[in-house]
Amino acid sequence: MAVAMVTTAVQQTPTIDEPVYVGTGVVNVHEHSLRYNPEHPPLGKLVIGAGTLFTDVRLDPGFSGDQTALGRHLLYESGNDPWRLMLWARLPVIALTLLFGLVVLAFTRDLVGRAGALTALALYAFSPDVIAHGSLATLDVPMAGFLLTSVWLLWRARRRPLRHLPLAGVALGAAVATKMSALAAVPVLLPLAMVSFWCARRAGNPGPLDVRGTVRLLVRGAAAAAGVALVALAVVWASYLAVDPRLRWTTPPQVPDLRGLRELAVEWMPFPEPFRDGMRIQFGFEYQRYHGFLFGRHYFGSLWYYLPVALLVKTPLGMLLLWAAGAMTLVAVRRLRPAAPYLLLPSAVLLLAAMDGARDFGVRYAVFLPMFLGVAAGCVVAVRGRRRHAVTAALVAWVGVSSLRTYPFYLPYANEVFGGPARTHHYLHDSNVDWGQDLGRLADRLRTRYPGERVWLVYKGAGLPSAYGIEASDPRTVDPGRVHGVLAVSDSSAALARGRLADLLDGSTPVEEVGHSITLYRR
């Protein structure tokens, strides 16, 4: 997994979101300012920015553009090496992703022992989605990993609550301080903290309880859950104070005015003001309508079934089978039944929250599933049967082969039923297949196979083509009759093509693909 992620990090150019996070992380770490990217809390960006401390990163202190311009300025206009800077920004996320694999291992070992732990770890290590997004300087995998860590510590608190409940609060706070979507799990995790405290106290005193004893234990459990919440809140505040101890903040102009219950909820939350303004921005995103693409259909808005369908395409078949078997095992096997709420409830709530979102941009919004359901899948070894180990090993091997076959193109992965990564762009778009990651590979392809030819480019991404040696023109700005030669089009742009671009593609002949995310046409 480490080899796959580092290889991916070395070869891929910046994806759409990365320059914003890298630029903000550099400003957070070097200038101690919160002025950029308020829609996400700072912890994940501090992790990303920490990697840049090992480079001689240069940033114009007088720069005054927006966060998108900041990323472009840092990578391409400040004299920095974009390849080196992106690698060092990605390495801390890669390290975190590997550490979360150890959490998967330890959690499953606590439940079913070594065989199940190795099964879960193998599924995690071969997960194309975890590899793809764990090798990017983004926030999805860190948030999901911190949540899993919190749930694991809550499970361990059933035996030692005083030791593990505070640590669970730290991990929960780290998740919320990384990405606000982690808030959806809080109403599940705090009751689980109460359950863990109750179980720990009942294990130490198994005698019958009268009404008074029951009330006293419930009150103490509620206090324990409140303690977890306070620790988590302290971590969120600490992440902001780590950037700017004086919390200097001016509400930016892009913060929308909310009304009704949402504004009331935001106003009463005990978070720092920049966090609450970030929540307002996130709510503002939910009021907008975005382009979507699913199985060849281009639409506006969001589809409630988008994520489940996308997961069917983007998850290895053996992994899907083991996830289902693991979930059924947790419910069916008596000794594992207490763990079912810890693994299945957060997964279900987070998935429902993601399905309700306004942006159908990718399965990265559900990257917590390979972690939580990977642990559940490891529990299949608890099922009685002579062939259970052989069947489990065969399914894990199937996942491994499917994952290795897509190397190093993990972002556009699709399982065998849907034709593999070469066919993903027929079903999905954006971060499922083409997030702007193959600009460097395109430069190499044009240099080796099409030297001296006229190149036209429609690129959907955050990279700067000229910085990688690509000299190309936008075919949408001239008469179609003048567009001759090589036409390179990002598959996400092709999926949403309308008007002039659609006409250009209709009159072009596909020649080859670059990284399964950019298609070359001959005109």
C-alpha cells in the first residue's frame, strides 16, 4: 500500500482540490493566518502544511488573491517546484493513511483475533479508493480515519472507560477539526460513549440494579458522553489556536446569510467564529445545483441513489461480498452483536448524510466505508464452517488481484463487471475518474508520440499545462473548422460536453487514453 500511494503521489499532478489545501496549509503554517478556505477546519491542512516544512517553499507575503489563485500562485508563480512541493504535501497524508491501517488491524483483532485482523487489513491495504485518496493532499481519508479511531477507542472503553473515553474524544475532535461532515457522526458516537461506560460499570458490578442505581448509572454515562464532547470541542478550538493564537478573523464576503433553524443551530454551536462561518459556507453549497453524471446521463442537481450506484462501480467485487457477509456476521453471531452498533450505525448515518448532499462528485464522500466495513468484513472468520477460511482467502485474493491490475491508476478504478478503469468514464465523472491528475502523463505522451504536432486541449483540473511543457490551445475559442491535429480532452469535460465541445467530439476520432482520465482524439 505504501509503495502504491507513494508511486501515485510521485506521478500525479495536482487534483482540483489539492492546490487550495496546500496553499492554505502553507499560509496556516508559515503565516499563522486563517483567512483562506474557511469552509474546512484547519487540522487537515496543518497536516498537509507540515509536509512543506521540509521544502524551501516560497510564498509572496503580499499575495491578496482568493484561495484558488493562491494555490496556482504557490505552485506555478512563486518559483517553487510543483512536483516536489506536491509530493511533500502528500506524504503526511500517506503516513496517516498507513497508521489508520493499523487501527483497522487492532480494532478487528480486538473483535475476532489475528486471522480476522489480517483479513481486514488486507482489504484496507488493497482498497483502490483508500489508496487513491490516501495519496492526495486532501481531507477525506484523514477525517474518516480519525472517526474510525474514535469508534475503536469507544469500543475499548467498554473495559477501561477512564483510559479510552478521553482518547476517543481527541480522535472525534480531530475528525471534526479536519472536515465538518464528521459532525454527522457526533449524534451516534456520543450515545455509544454512554453505552461503553454503562457496559464497563456493569462488568465491574454485575448484580441487579434498582431504579435509583439505574438512574445514577445513566447520569454518570451521560456525564461521560459530555466529557467526550468537551474533549472533542477542545481539540477543534486547539486546531484554530494552533494556527492563530489570537484568532484574528474577519467574516469573508462569500459567507451566505442563513435563515431559520440552520442559522440558529450555527449561531448556538460552541465553535470558533471561523468554524461557524465555514458551516454557513457549507450550507450555502447545499443550496446550489451542480452538474452530475451517472451511467451516461448528464443532469443538474443530485440523485439520492448516486453514491450507492457509484460504490457498486468503484468497489472490488470481492470486497462488496465480504462487506455484506461481515455486516450479517455482526448481527447474526451473538458474541459479536454488541459491536454491530459501533461499526454499522456510524457507517449508515454517514452514508445517508452523504447521499443527502447536493454534490454528486465521487465516492470519496464515502471513503469511510472501506475502513468501517473492512473491520466488519474481518469478522467473517467467526462464522462456523470448514471452508470459511478458504472462501475468505479467495475473496481477499480476488480483491488483491483487482487492485494490482489497476496499478498505478487507482483514481479511475472500476471493478470487472463494469470493464475496469478504462471504462469508468462511461459511467461516472469528476473525482471518480478524472480529477485533473494526469497532466504530467499527458505531457510525456505528447512529447514521445506526437512531437511537433498541433495540440488542442480541454483540461478540467487545477494544473497549469504550460508548467509541464504542454503548449496547447483551447479549441472552444476558435472556429471548429480550424481545429486540426491532436485534441486532448479530460473525460470529465467530455462527460458534460455541450455546444461547441460536443460538436468537436462528434467530428473527432478517439486514438488513445492517458491514465484512463484524458482521451486523445485525431482531427
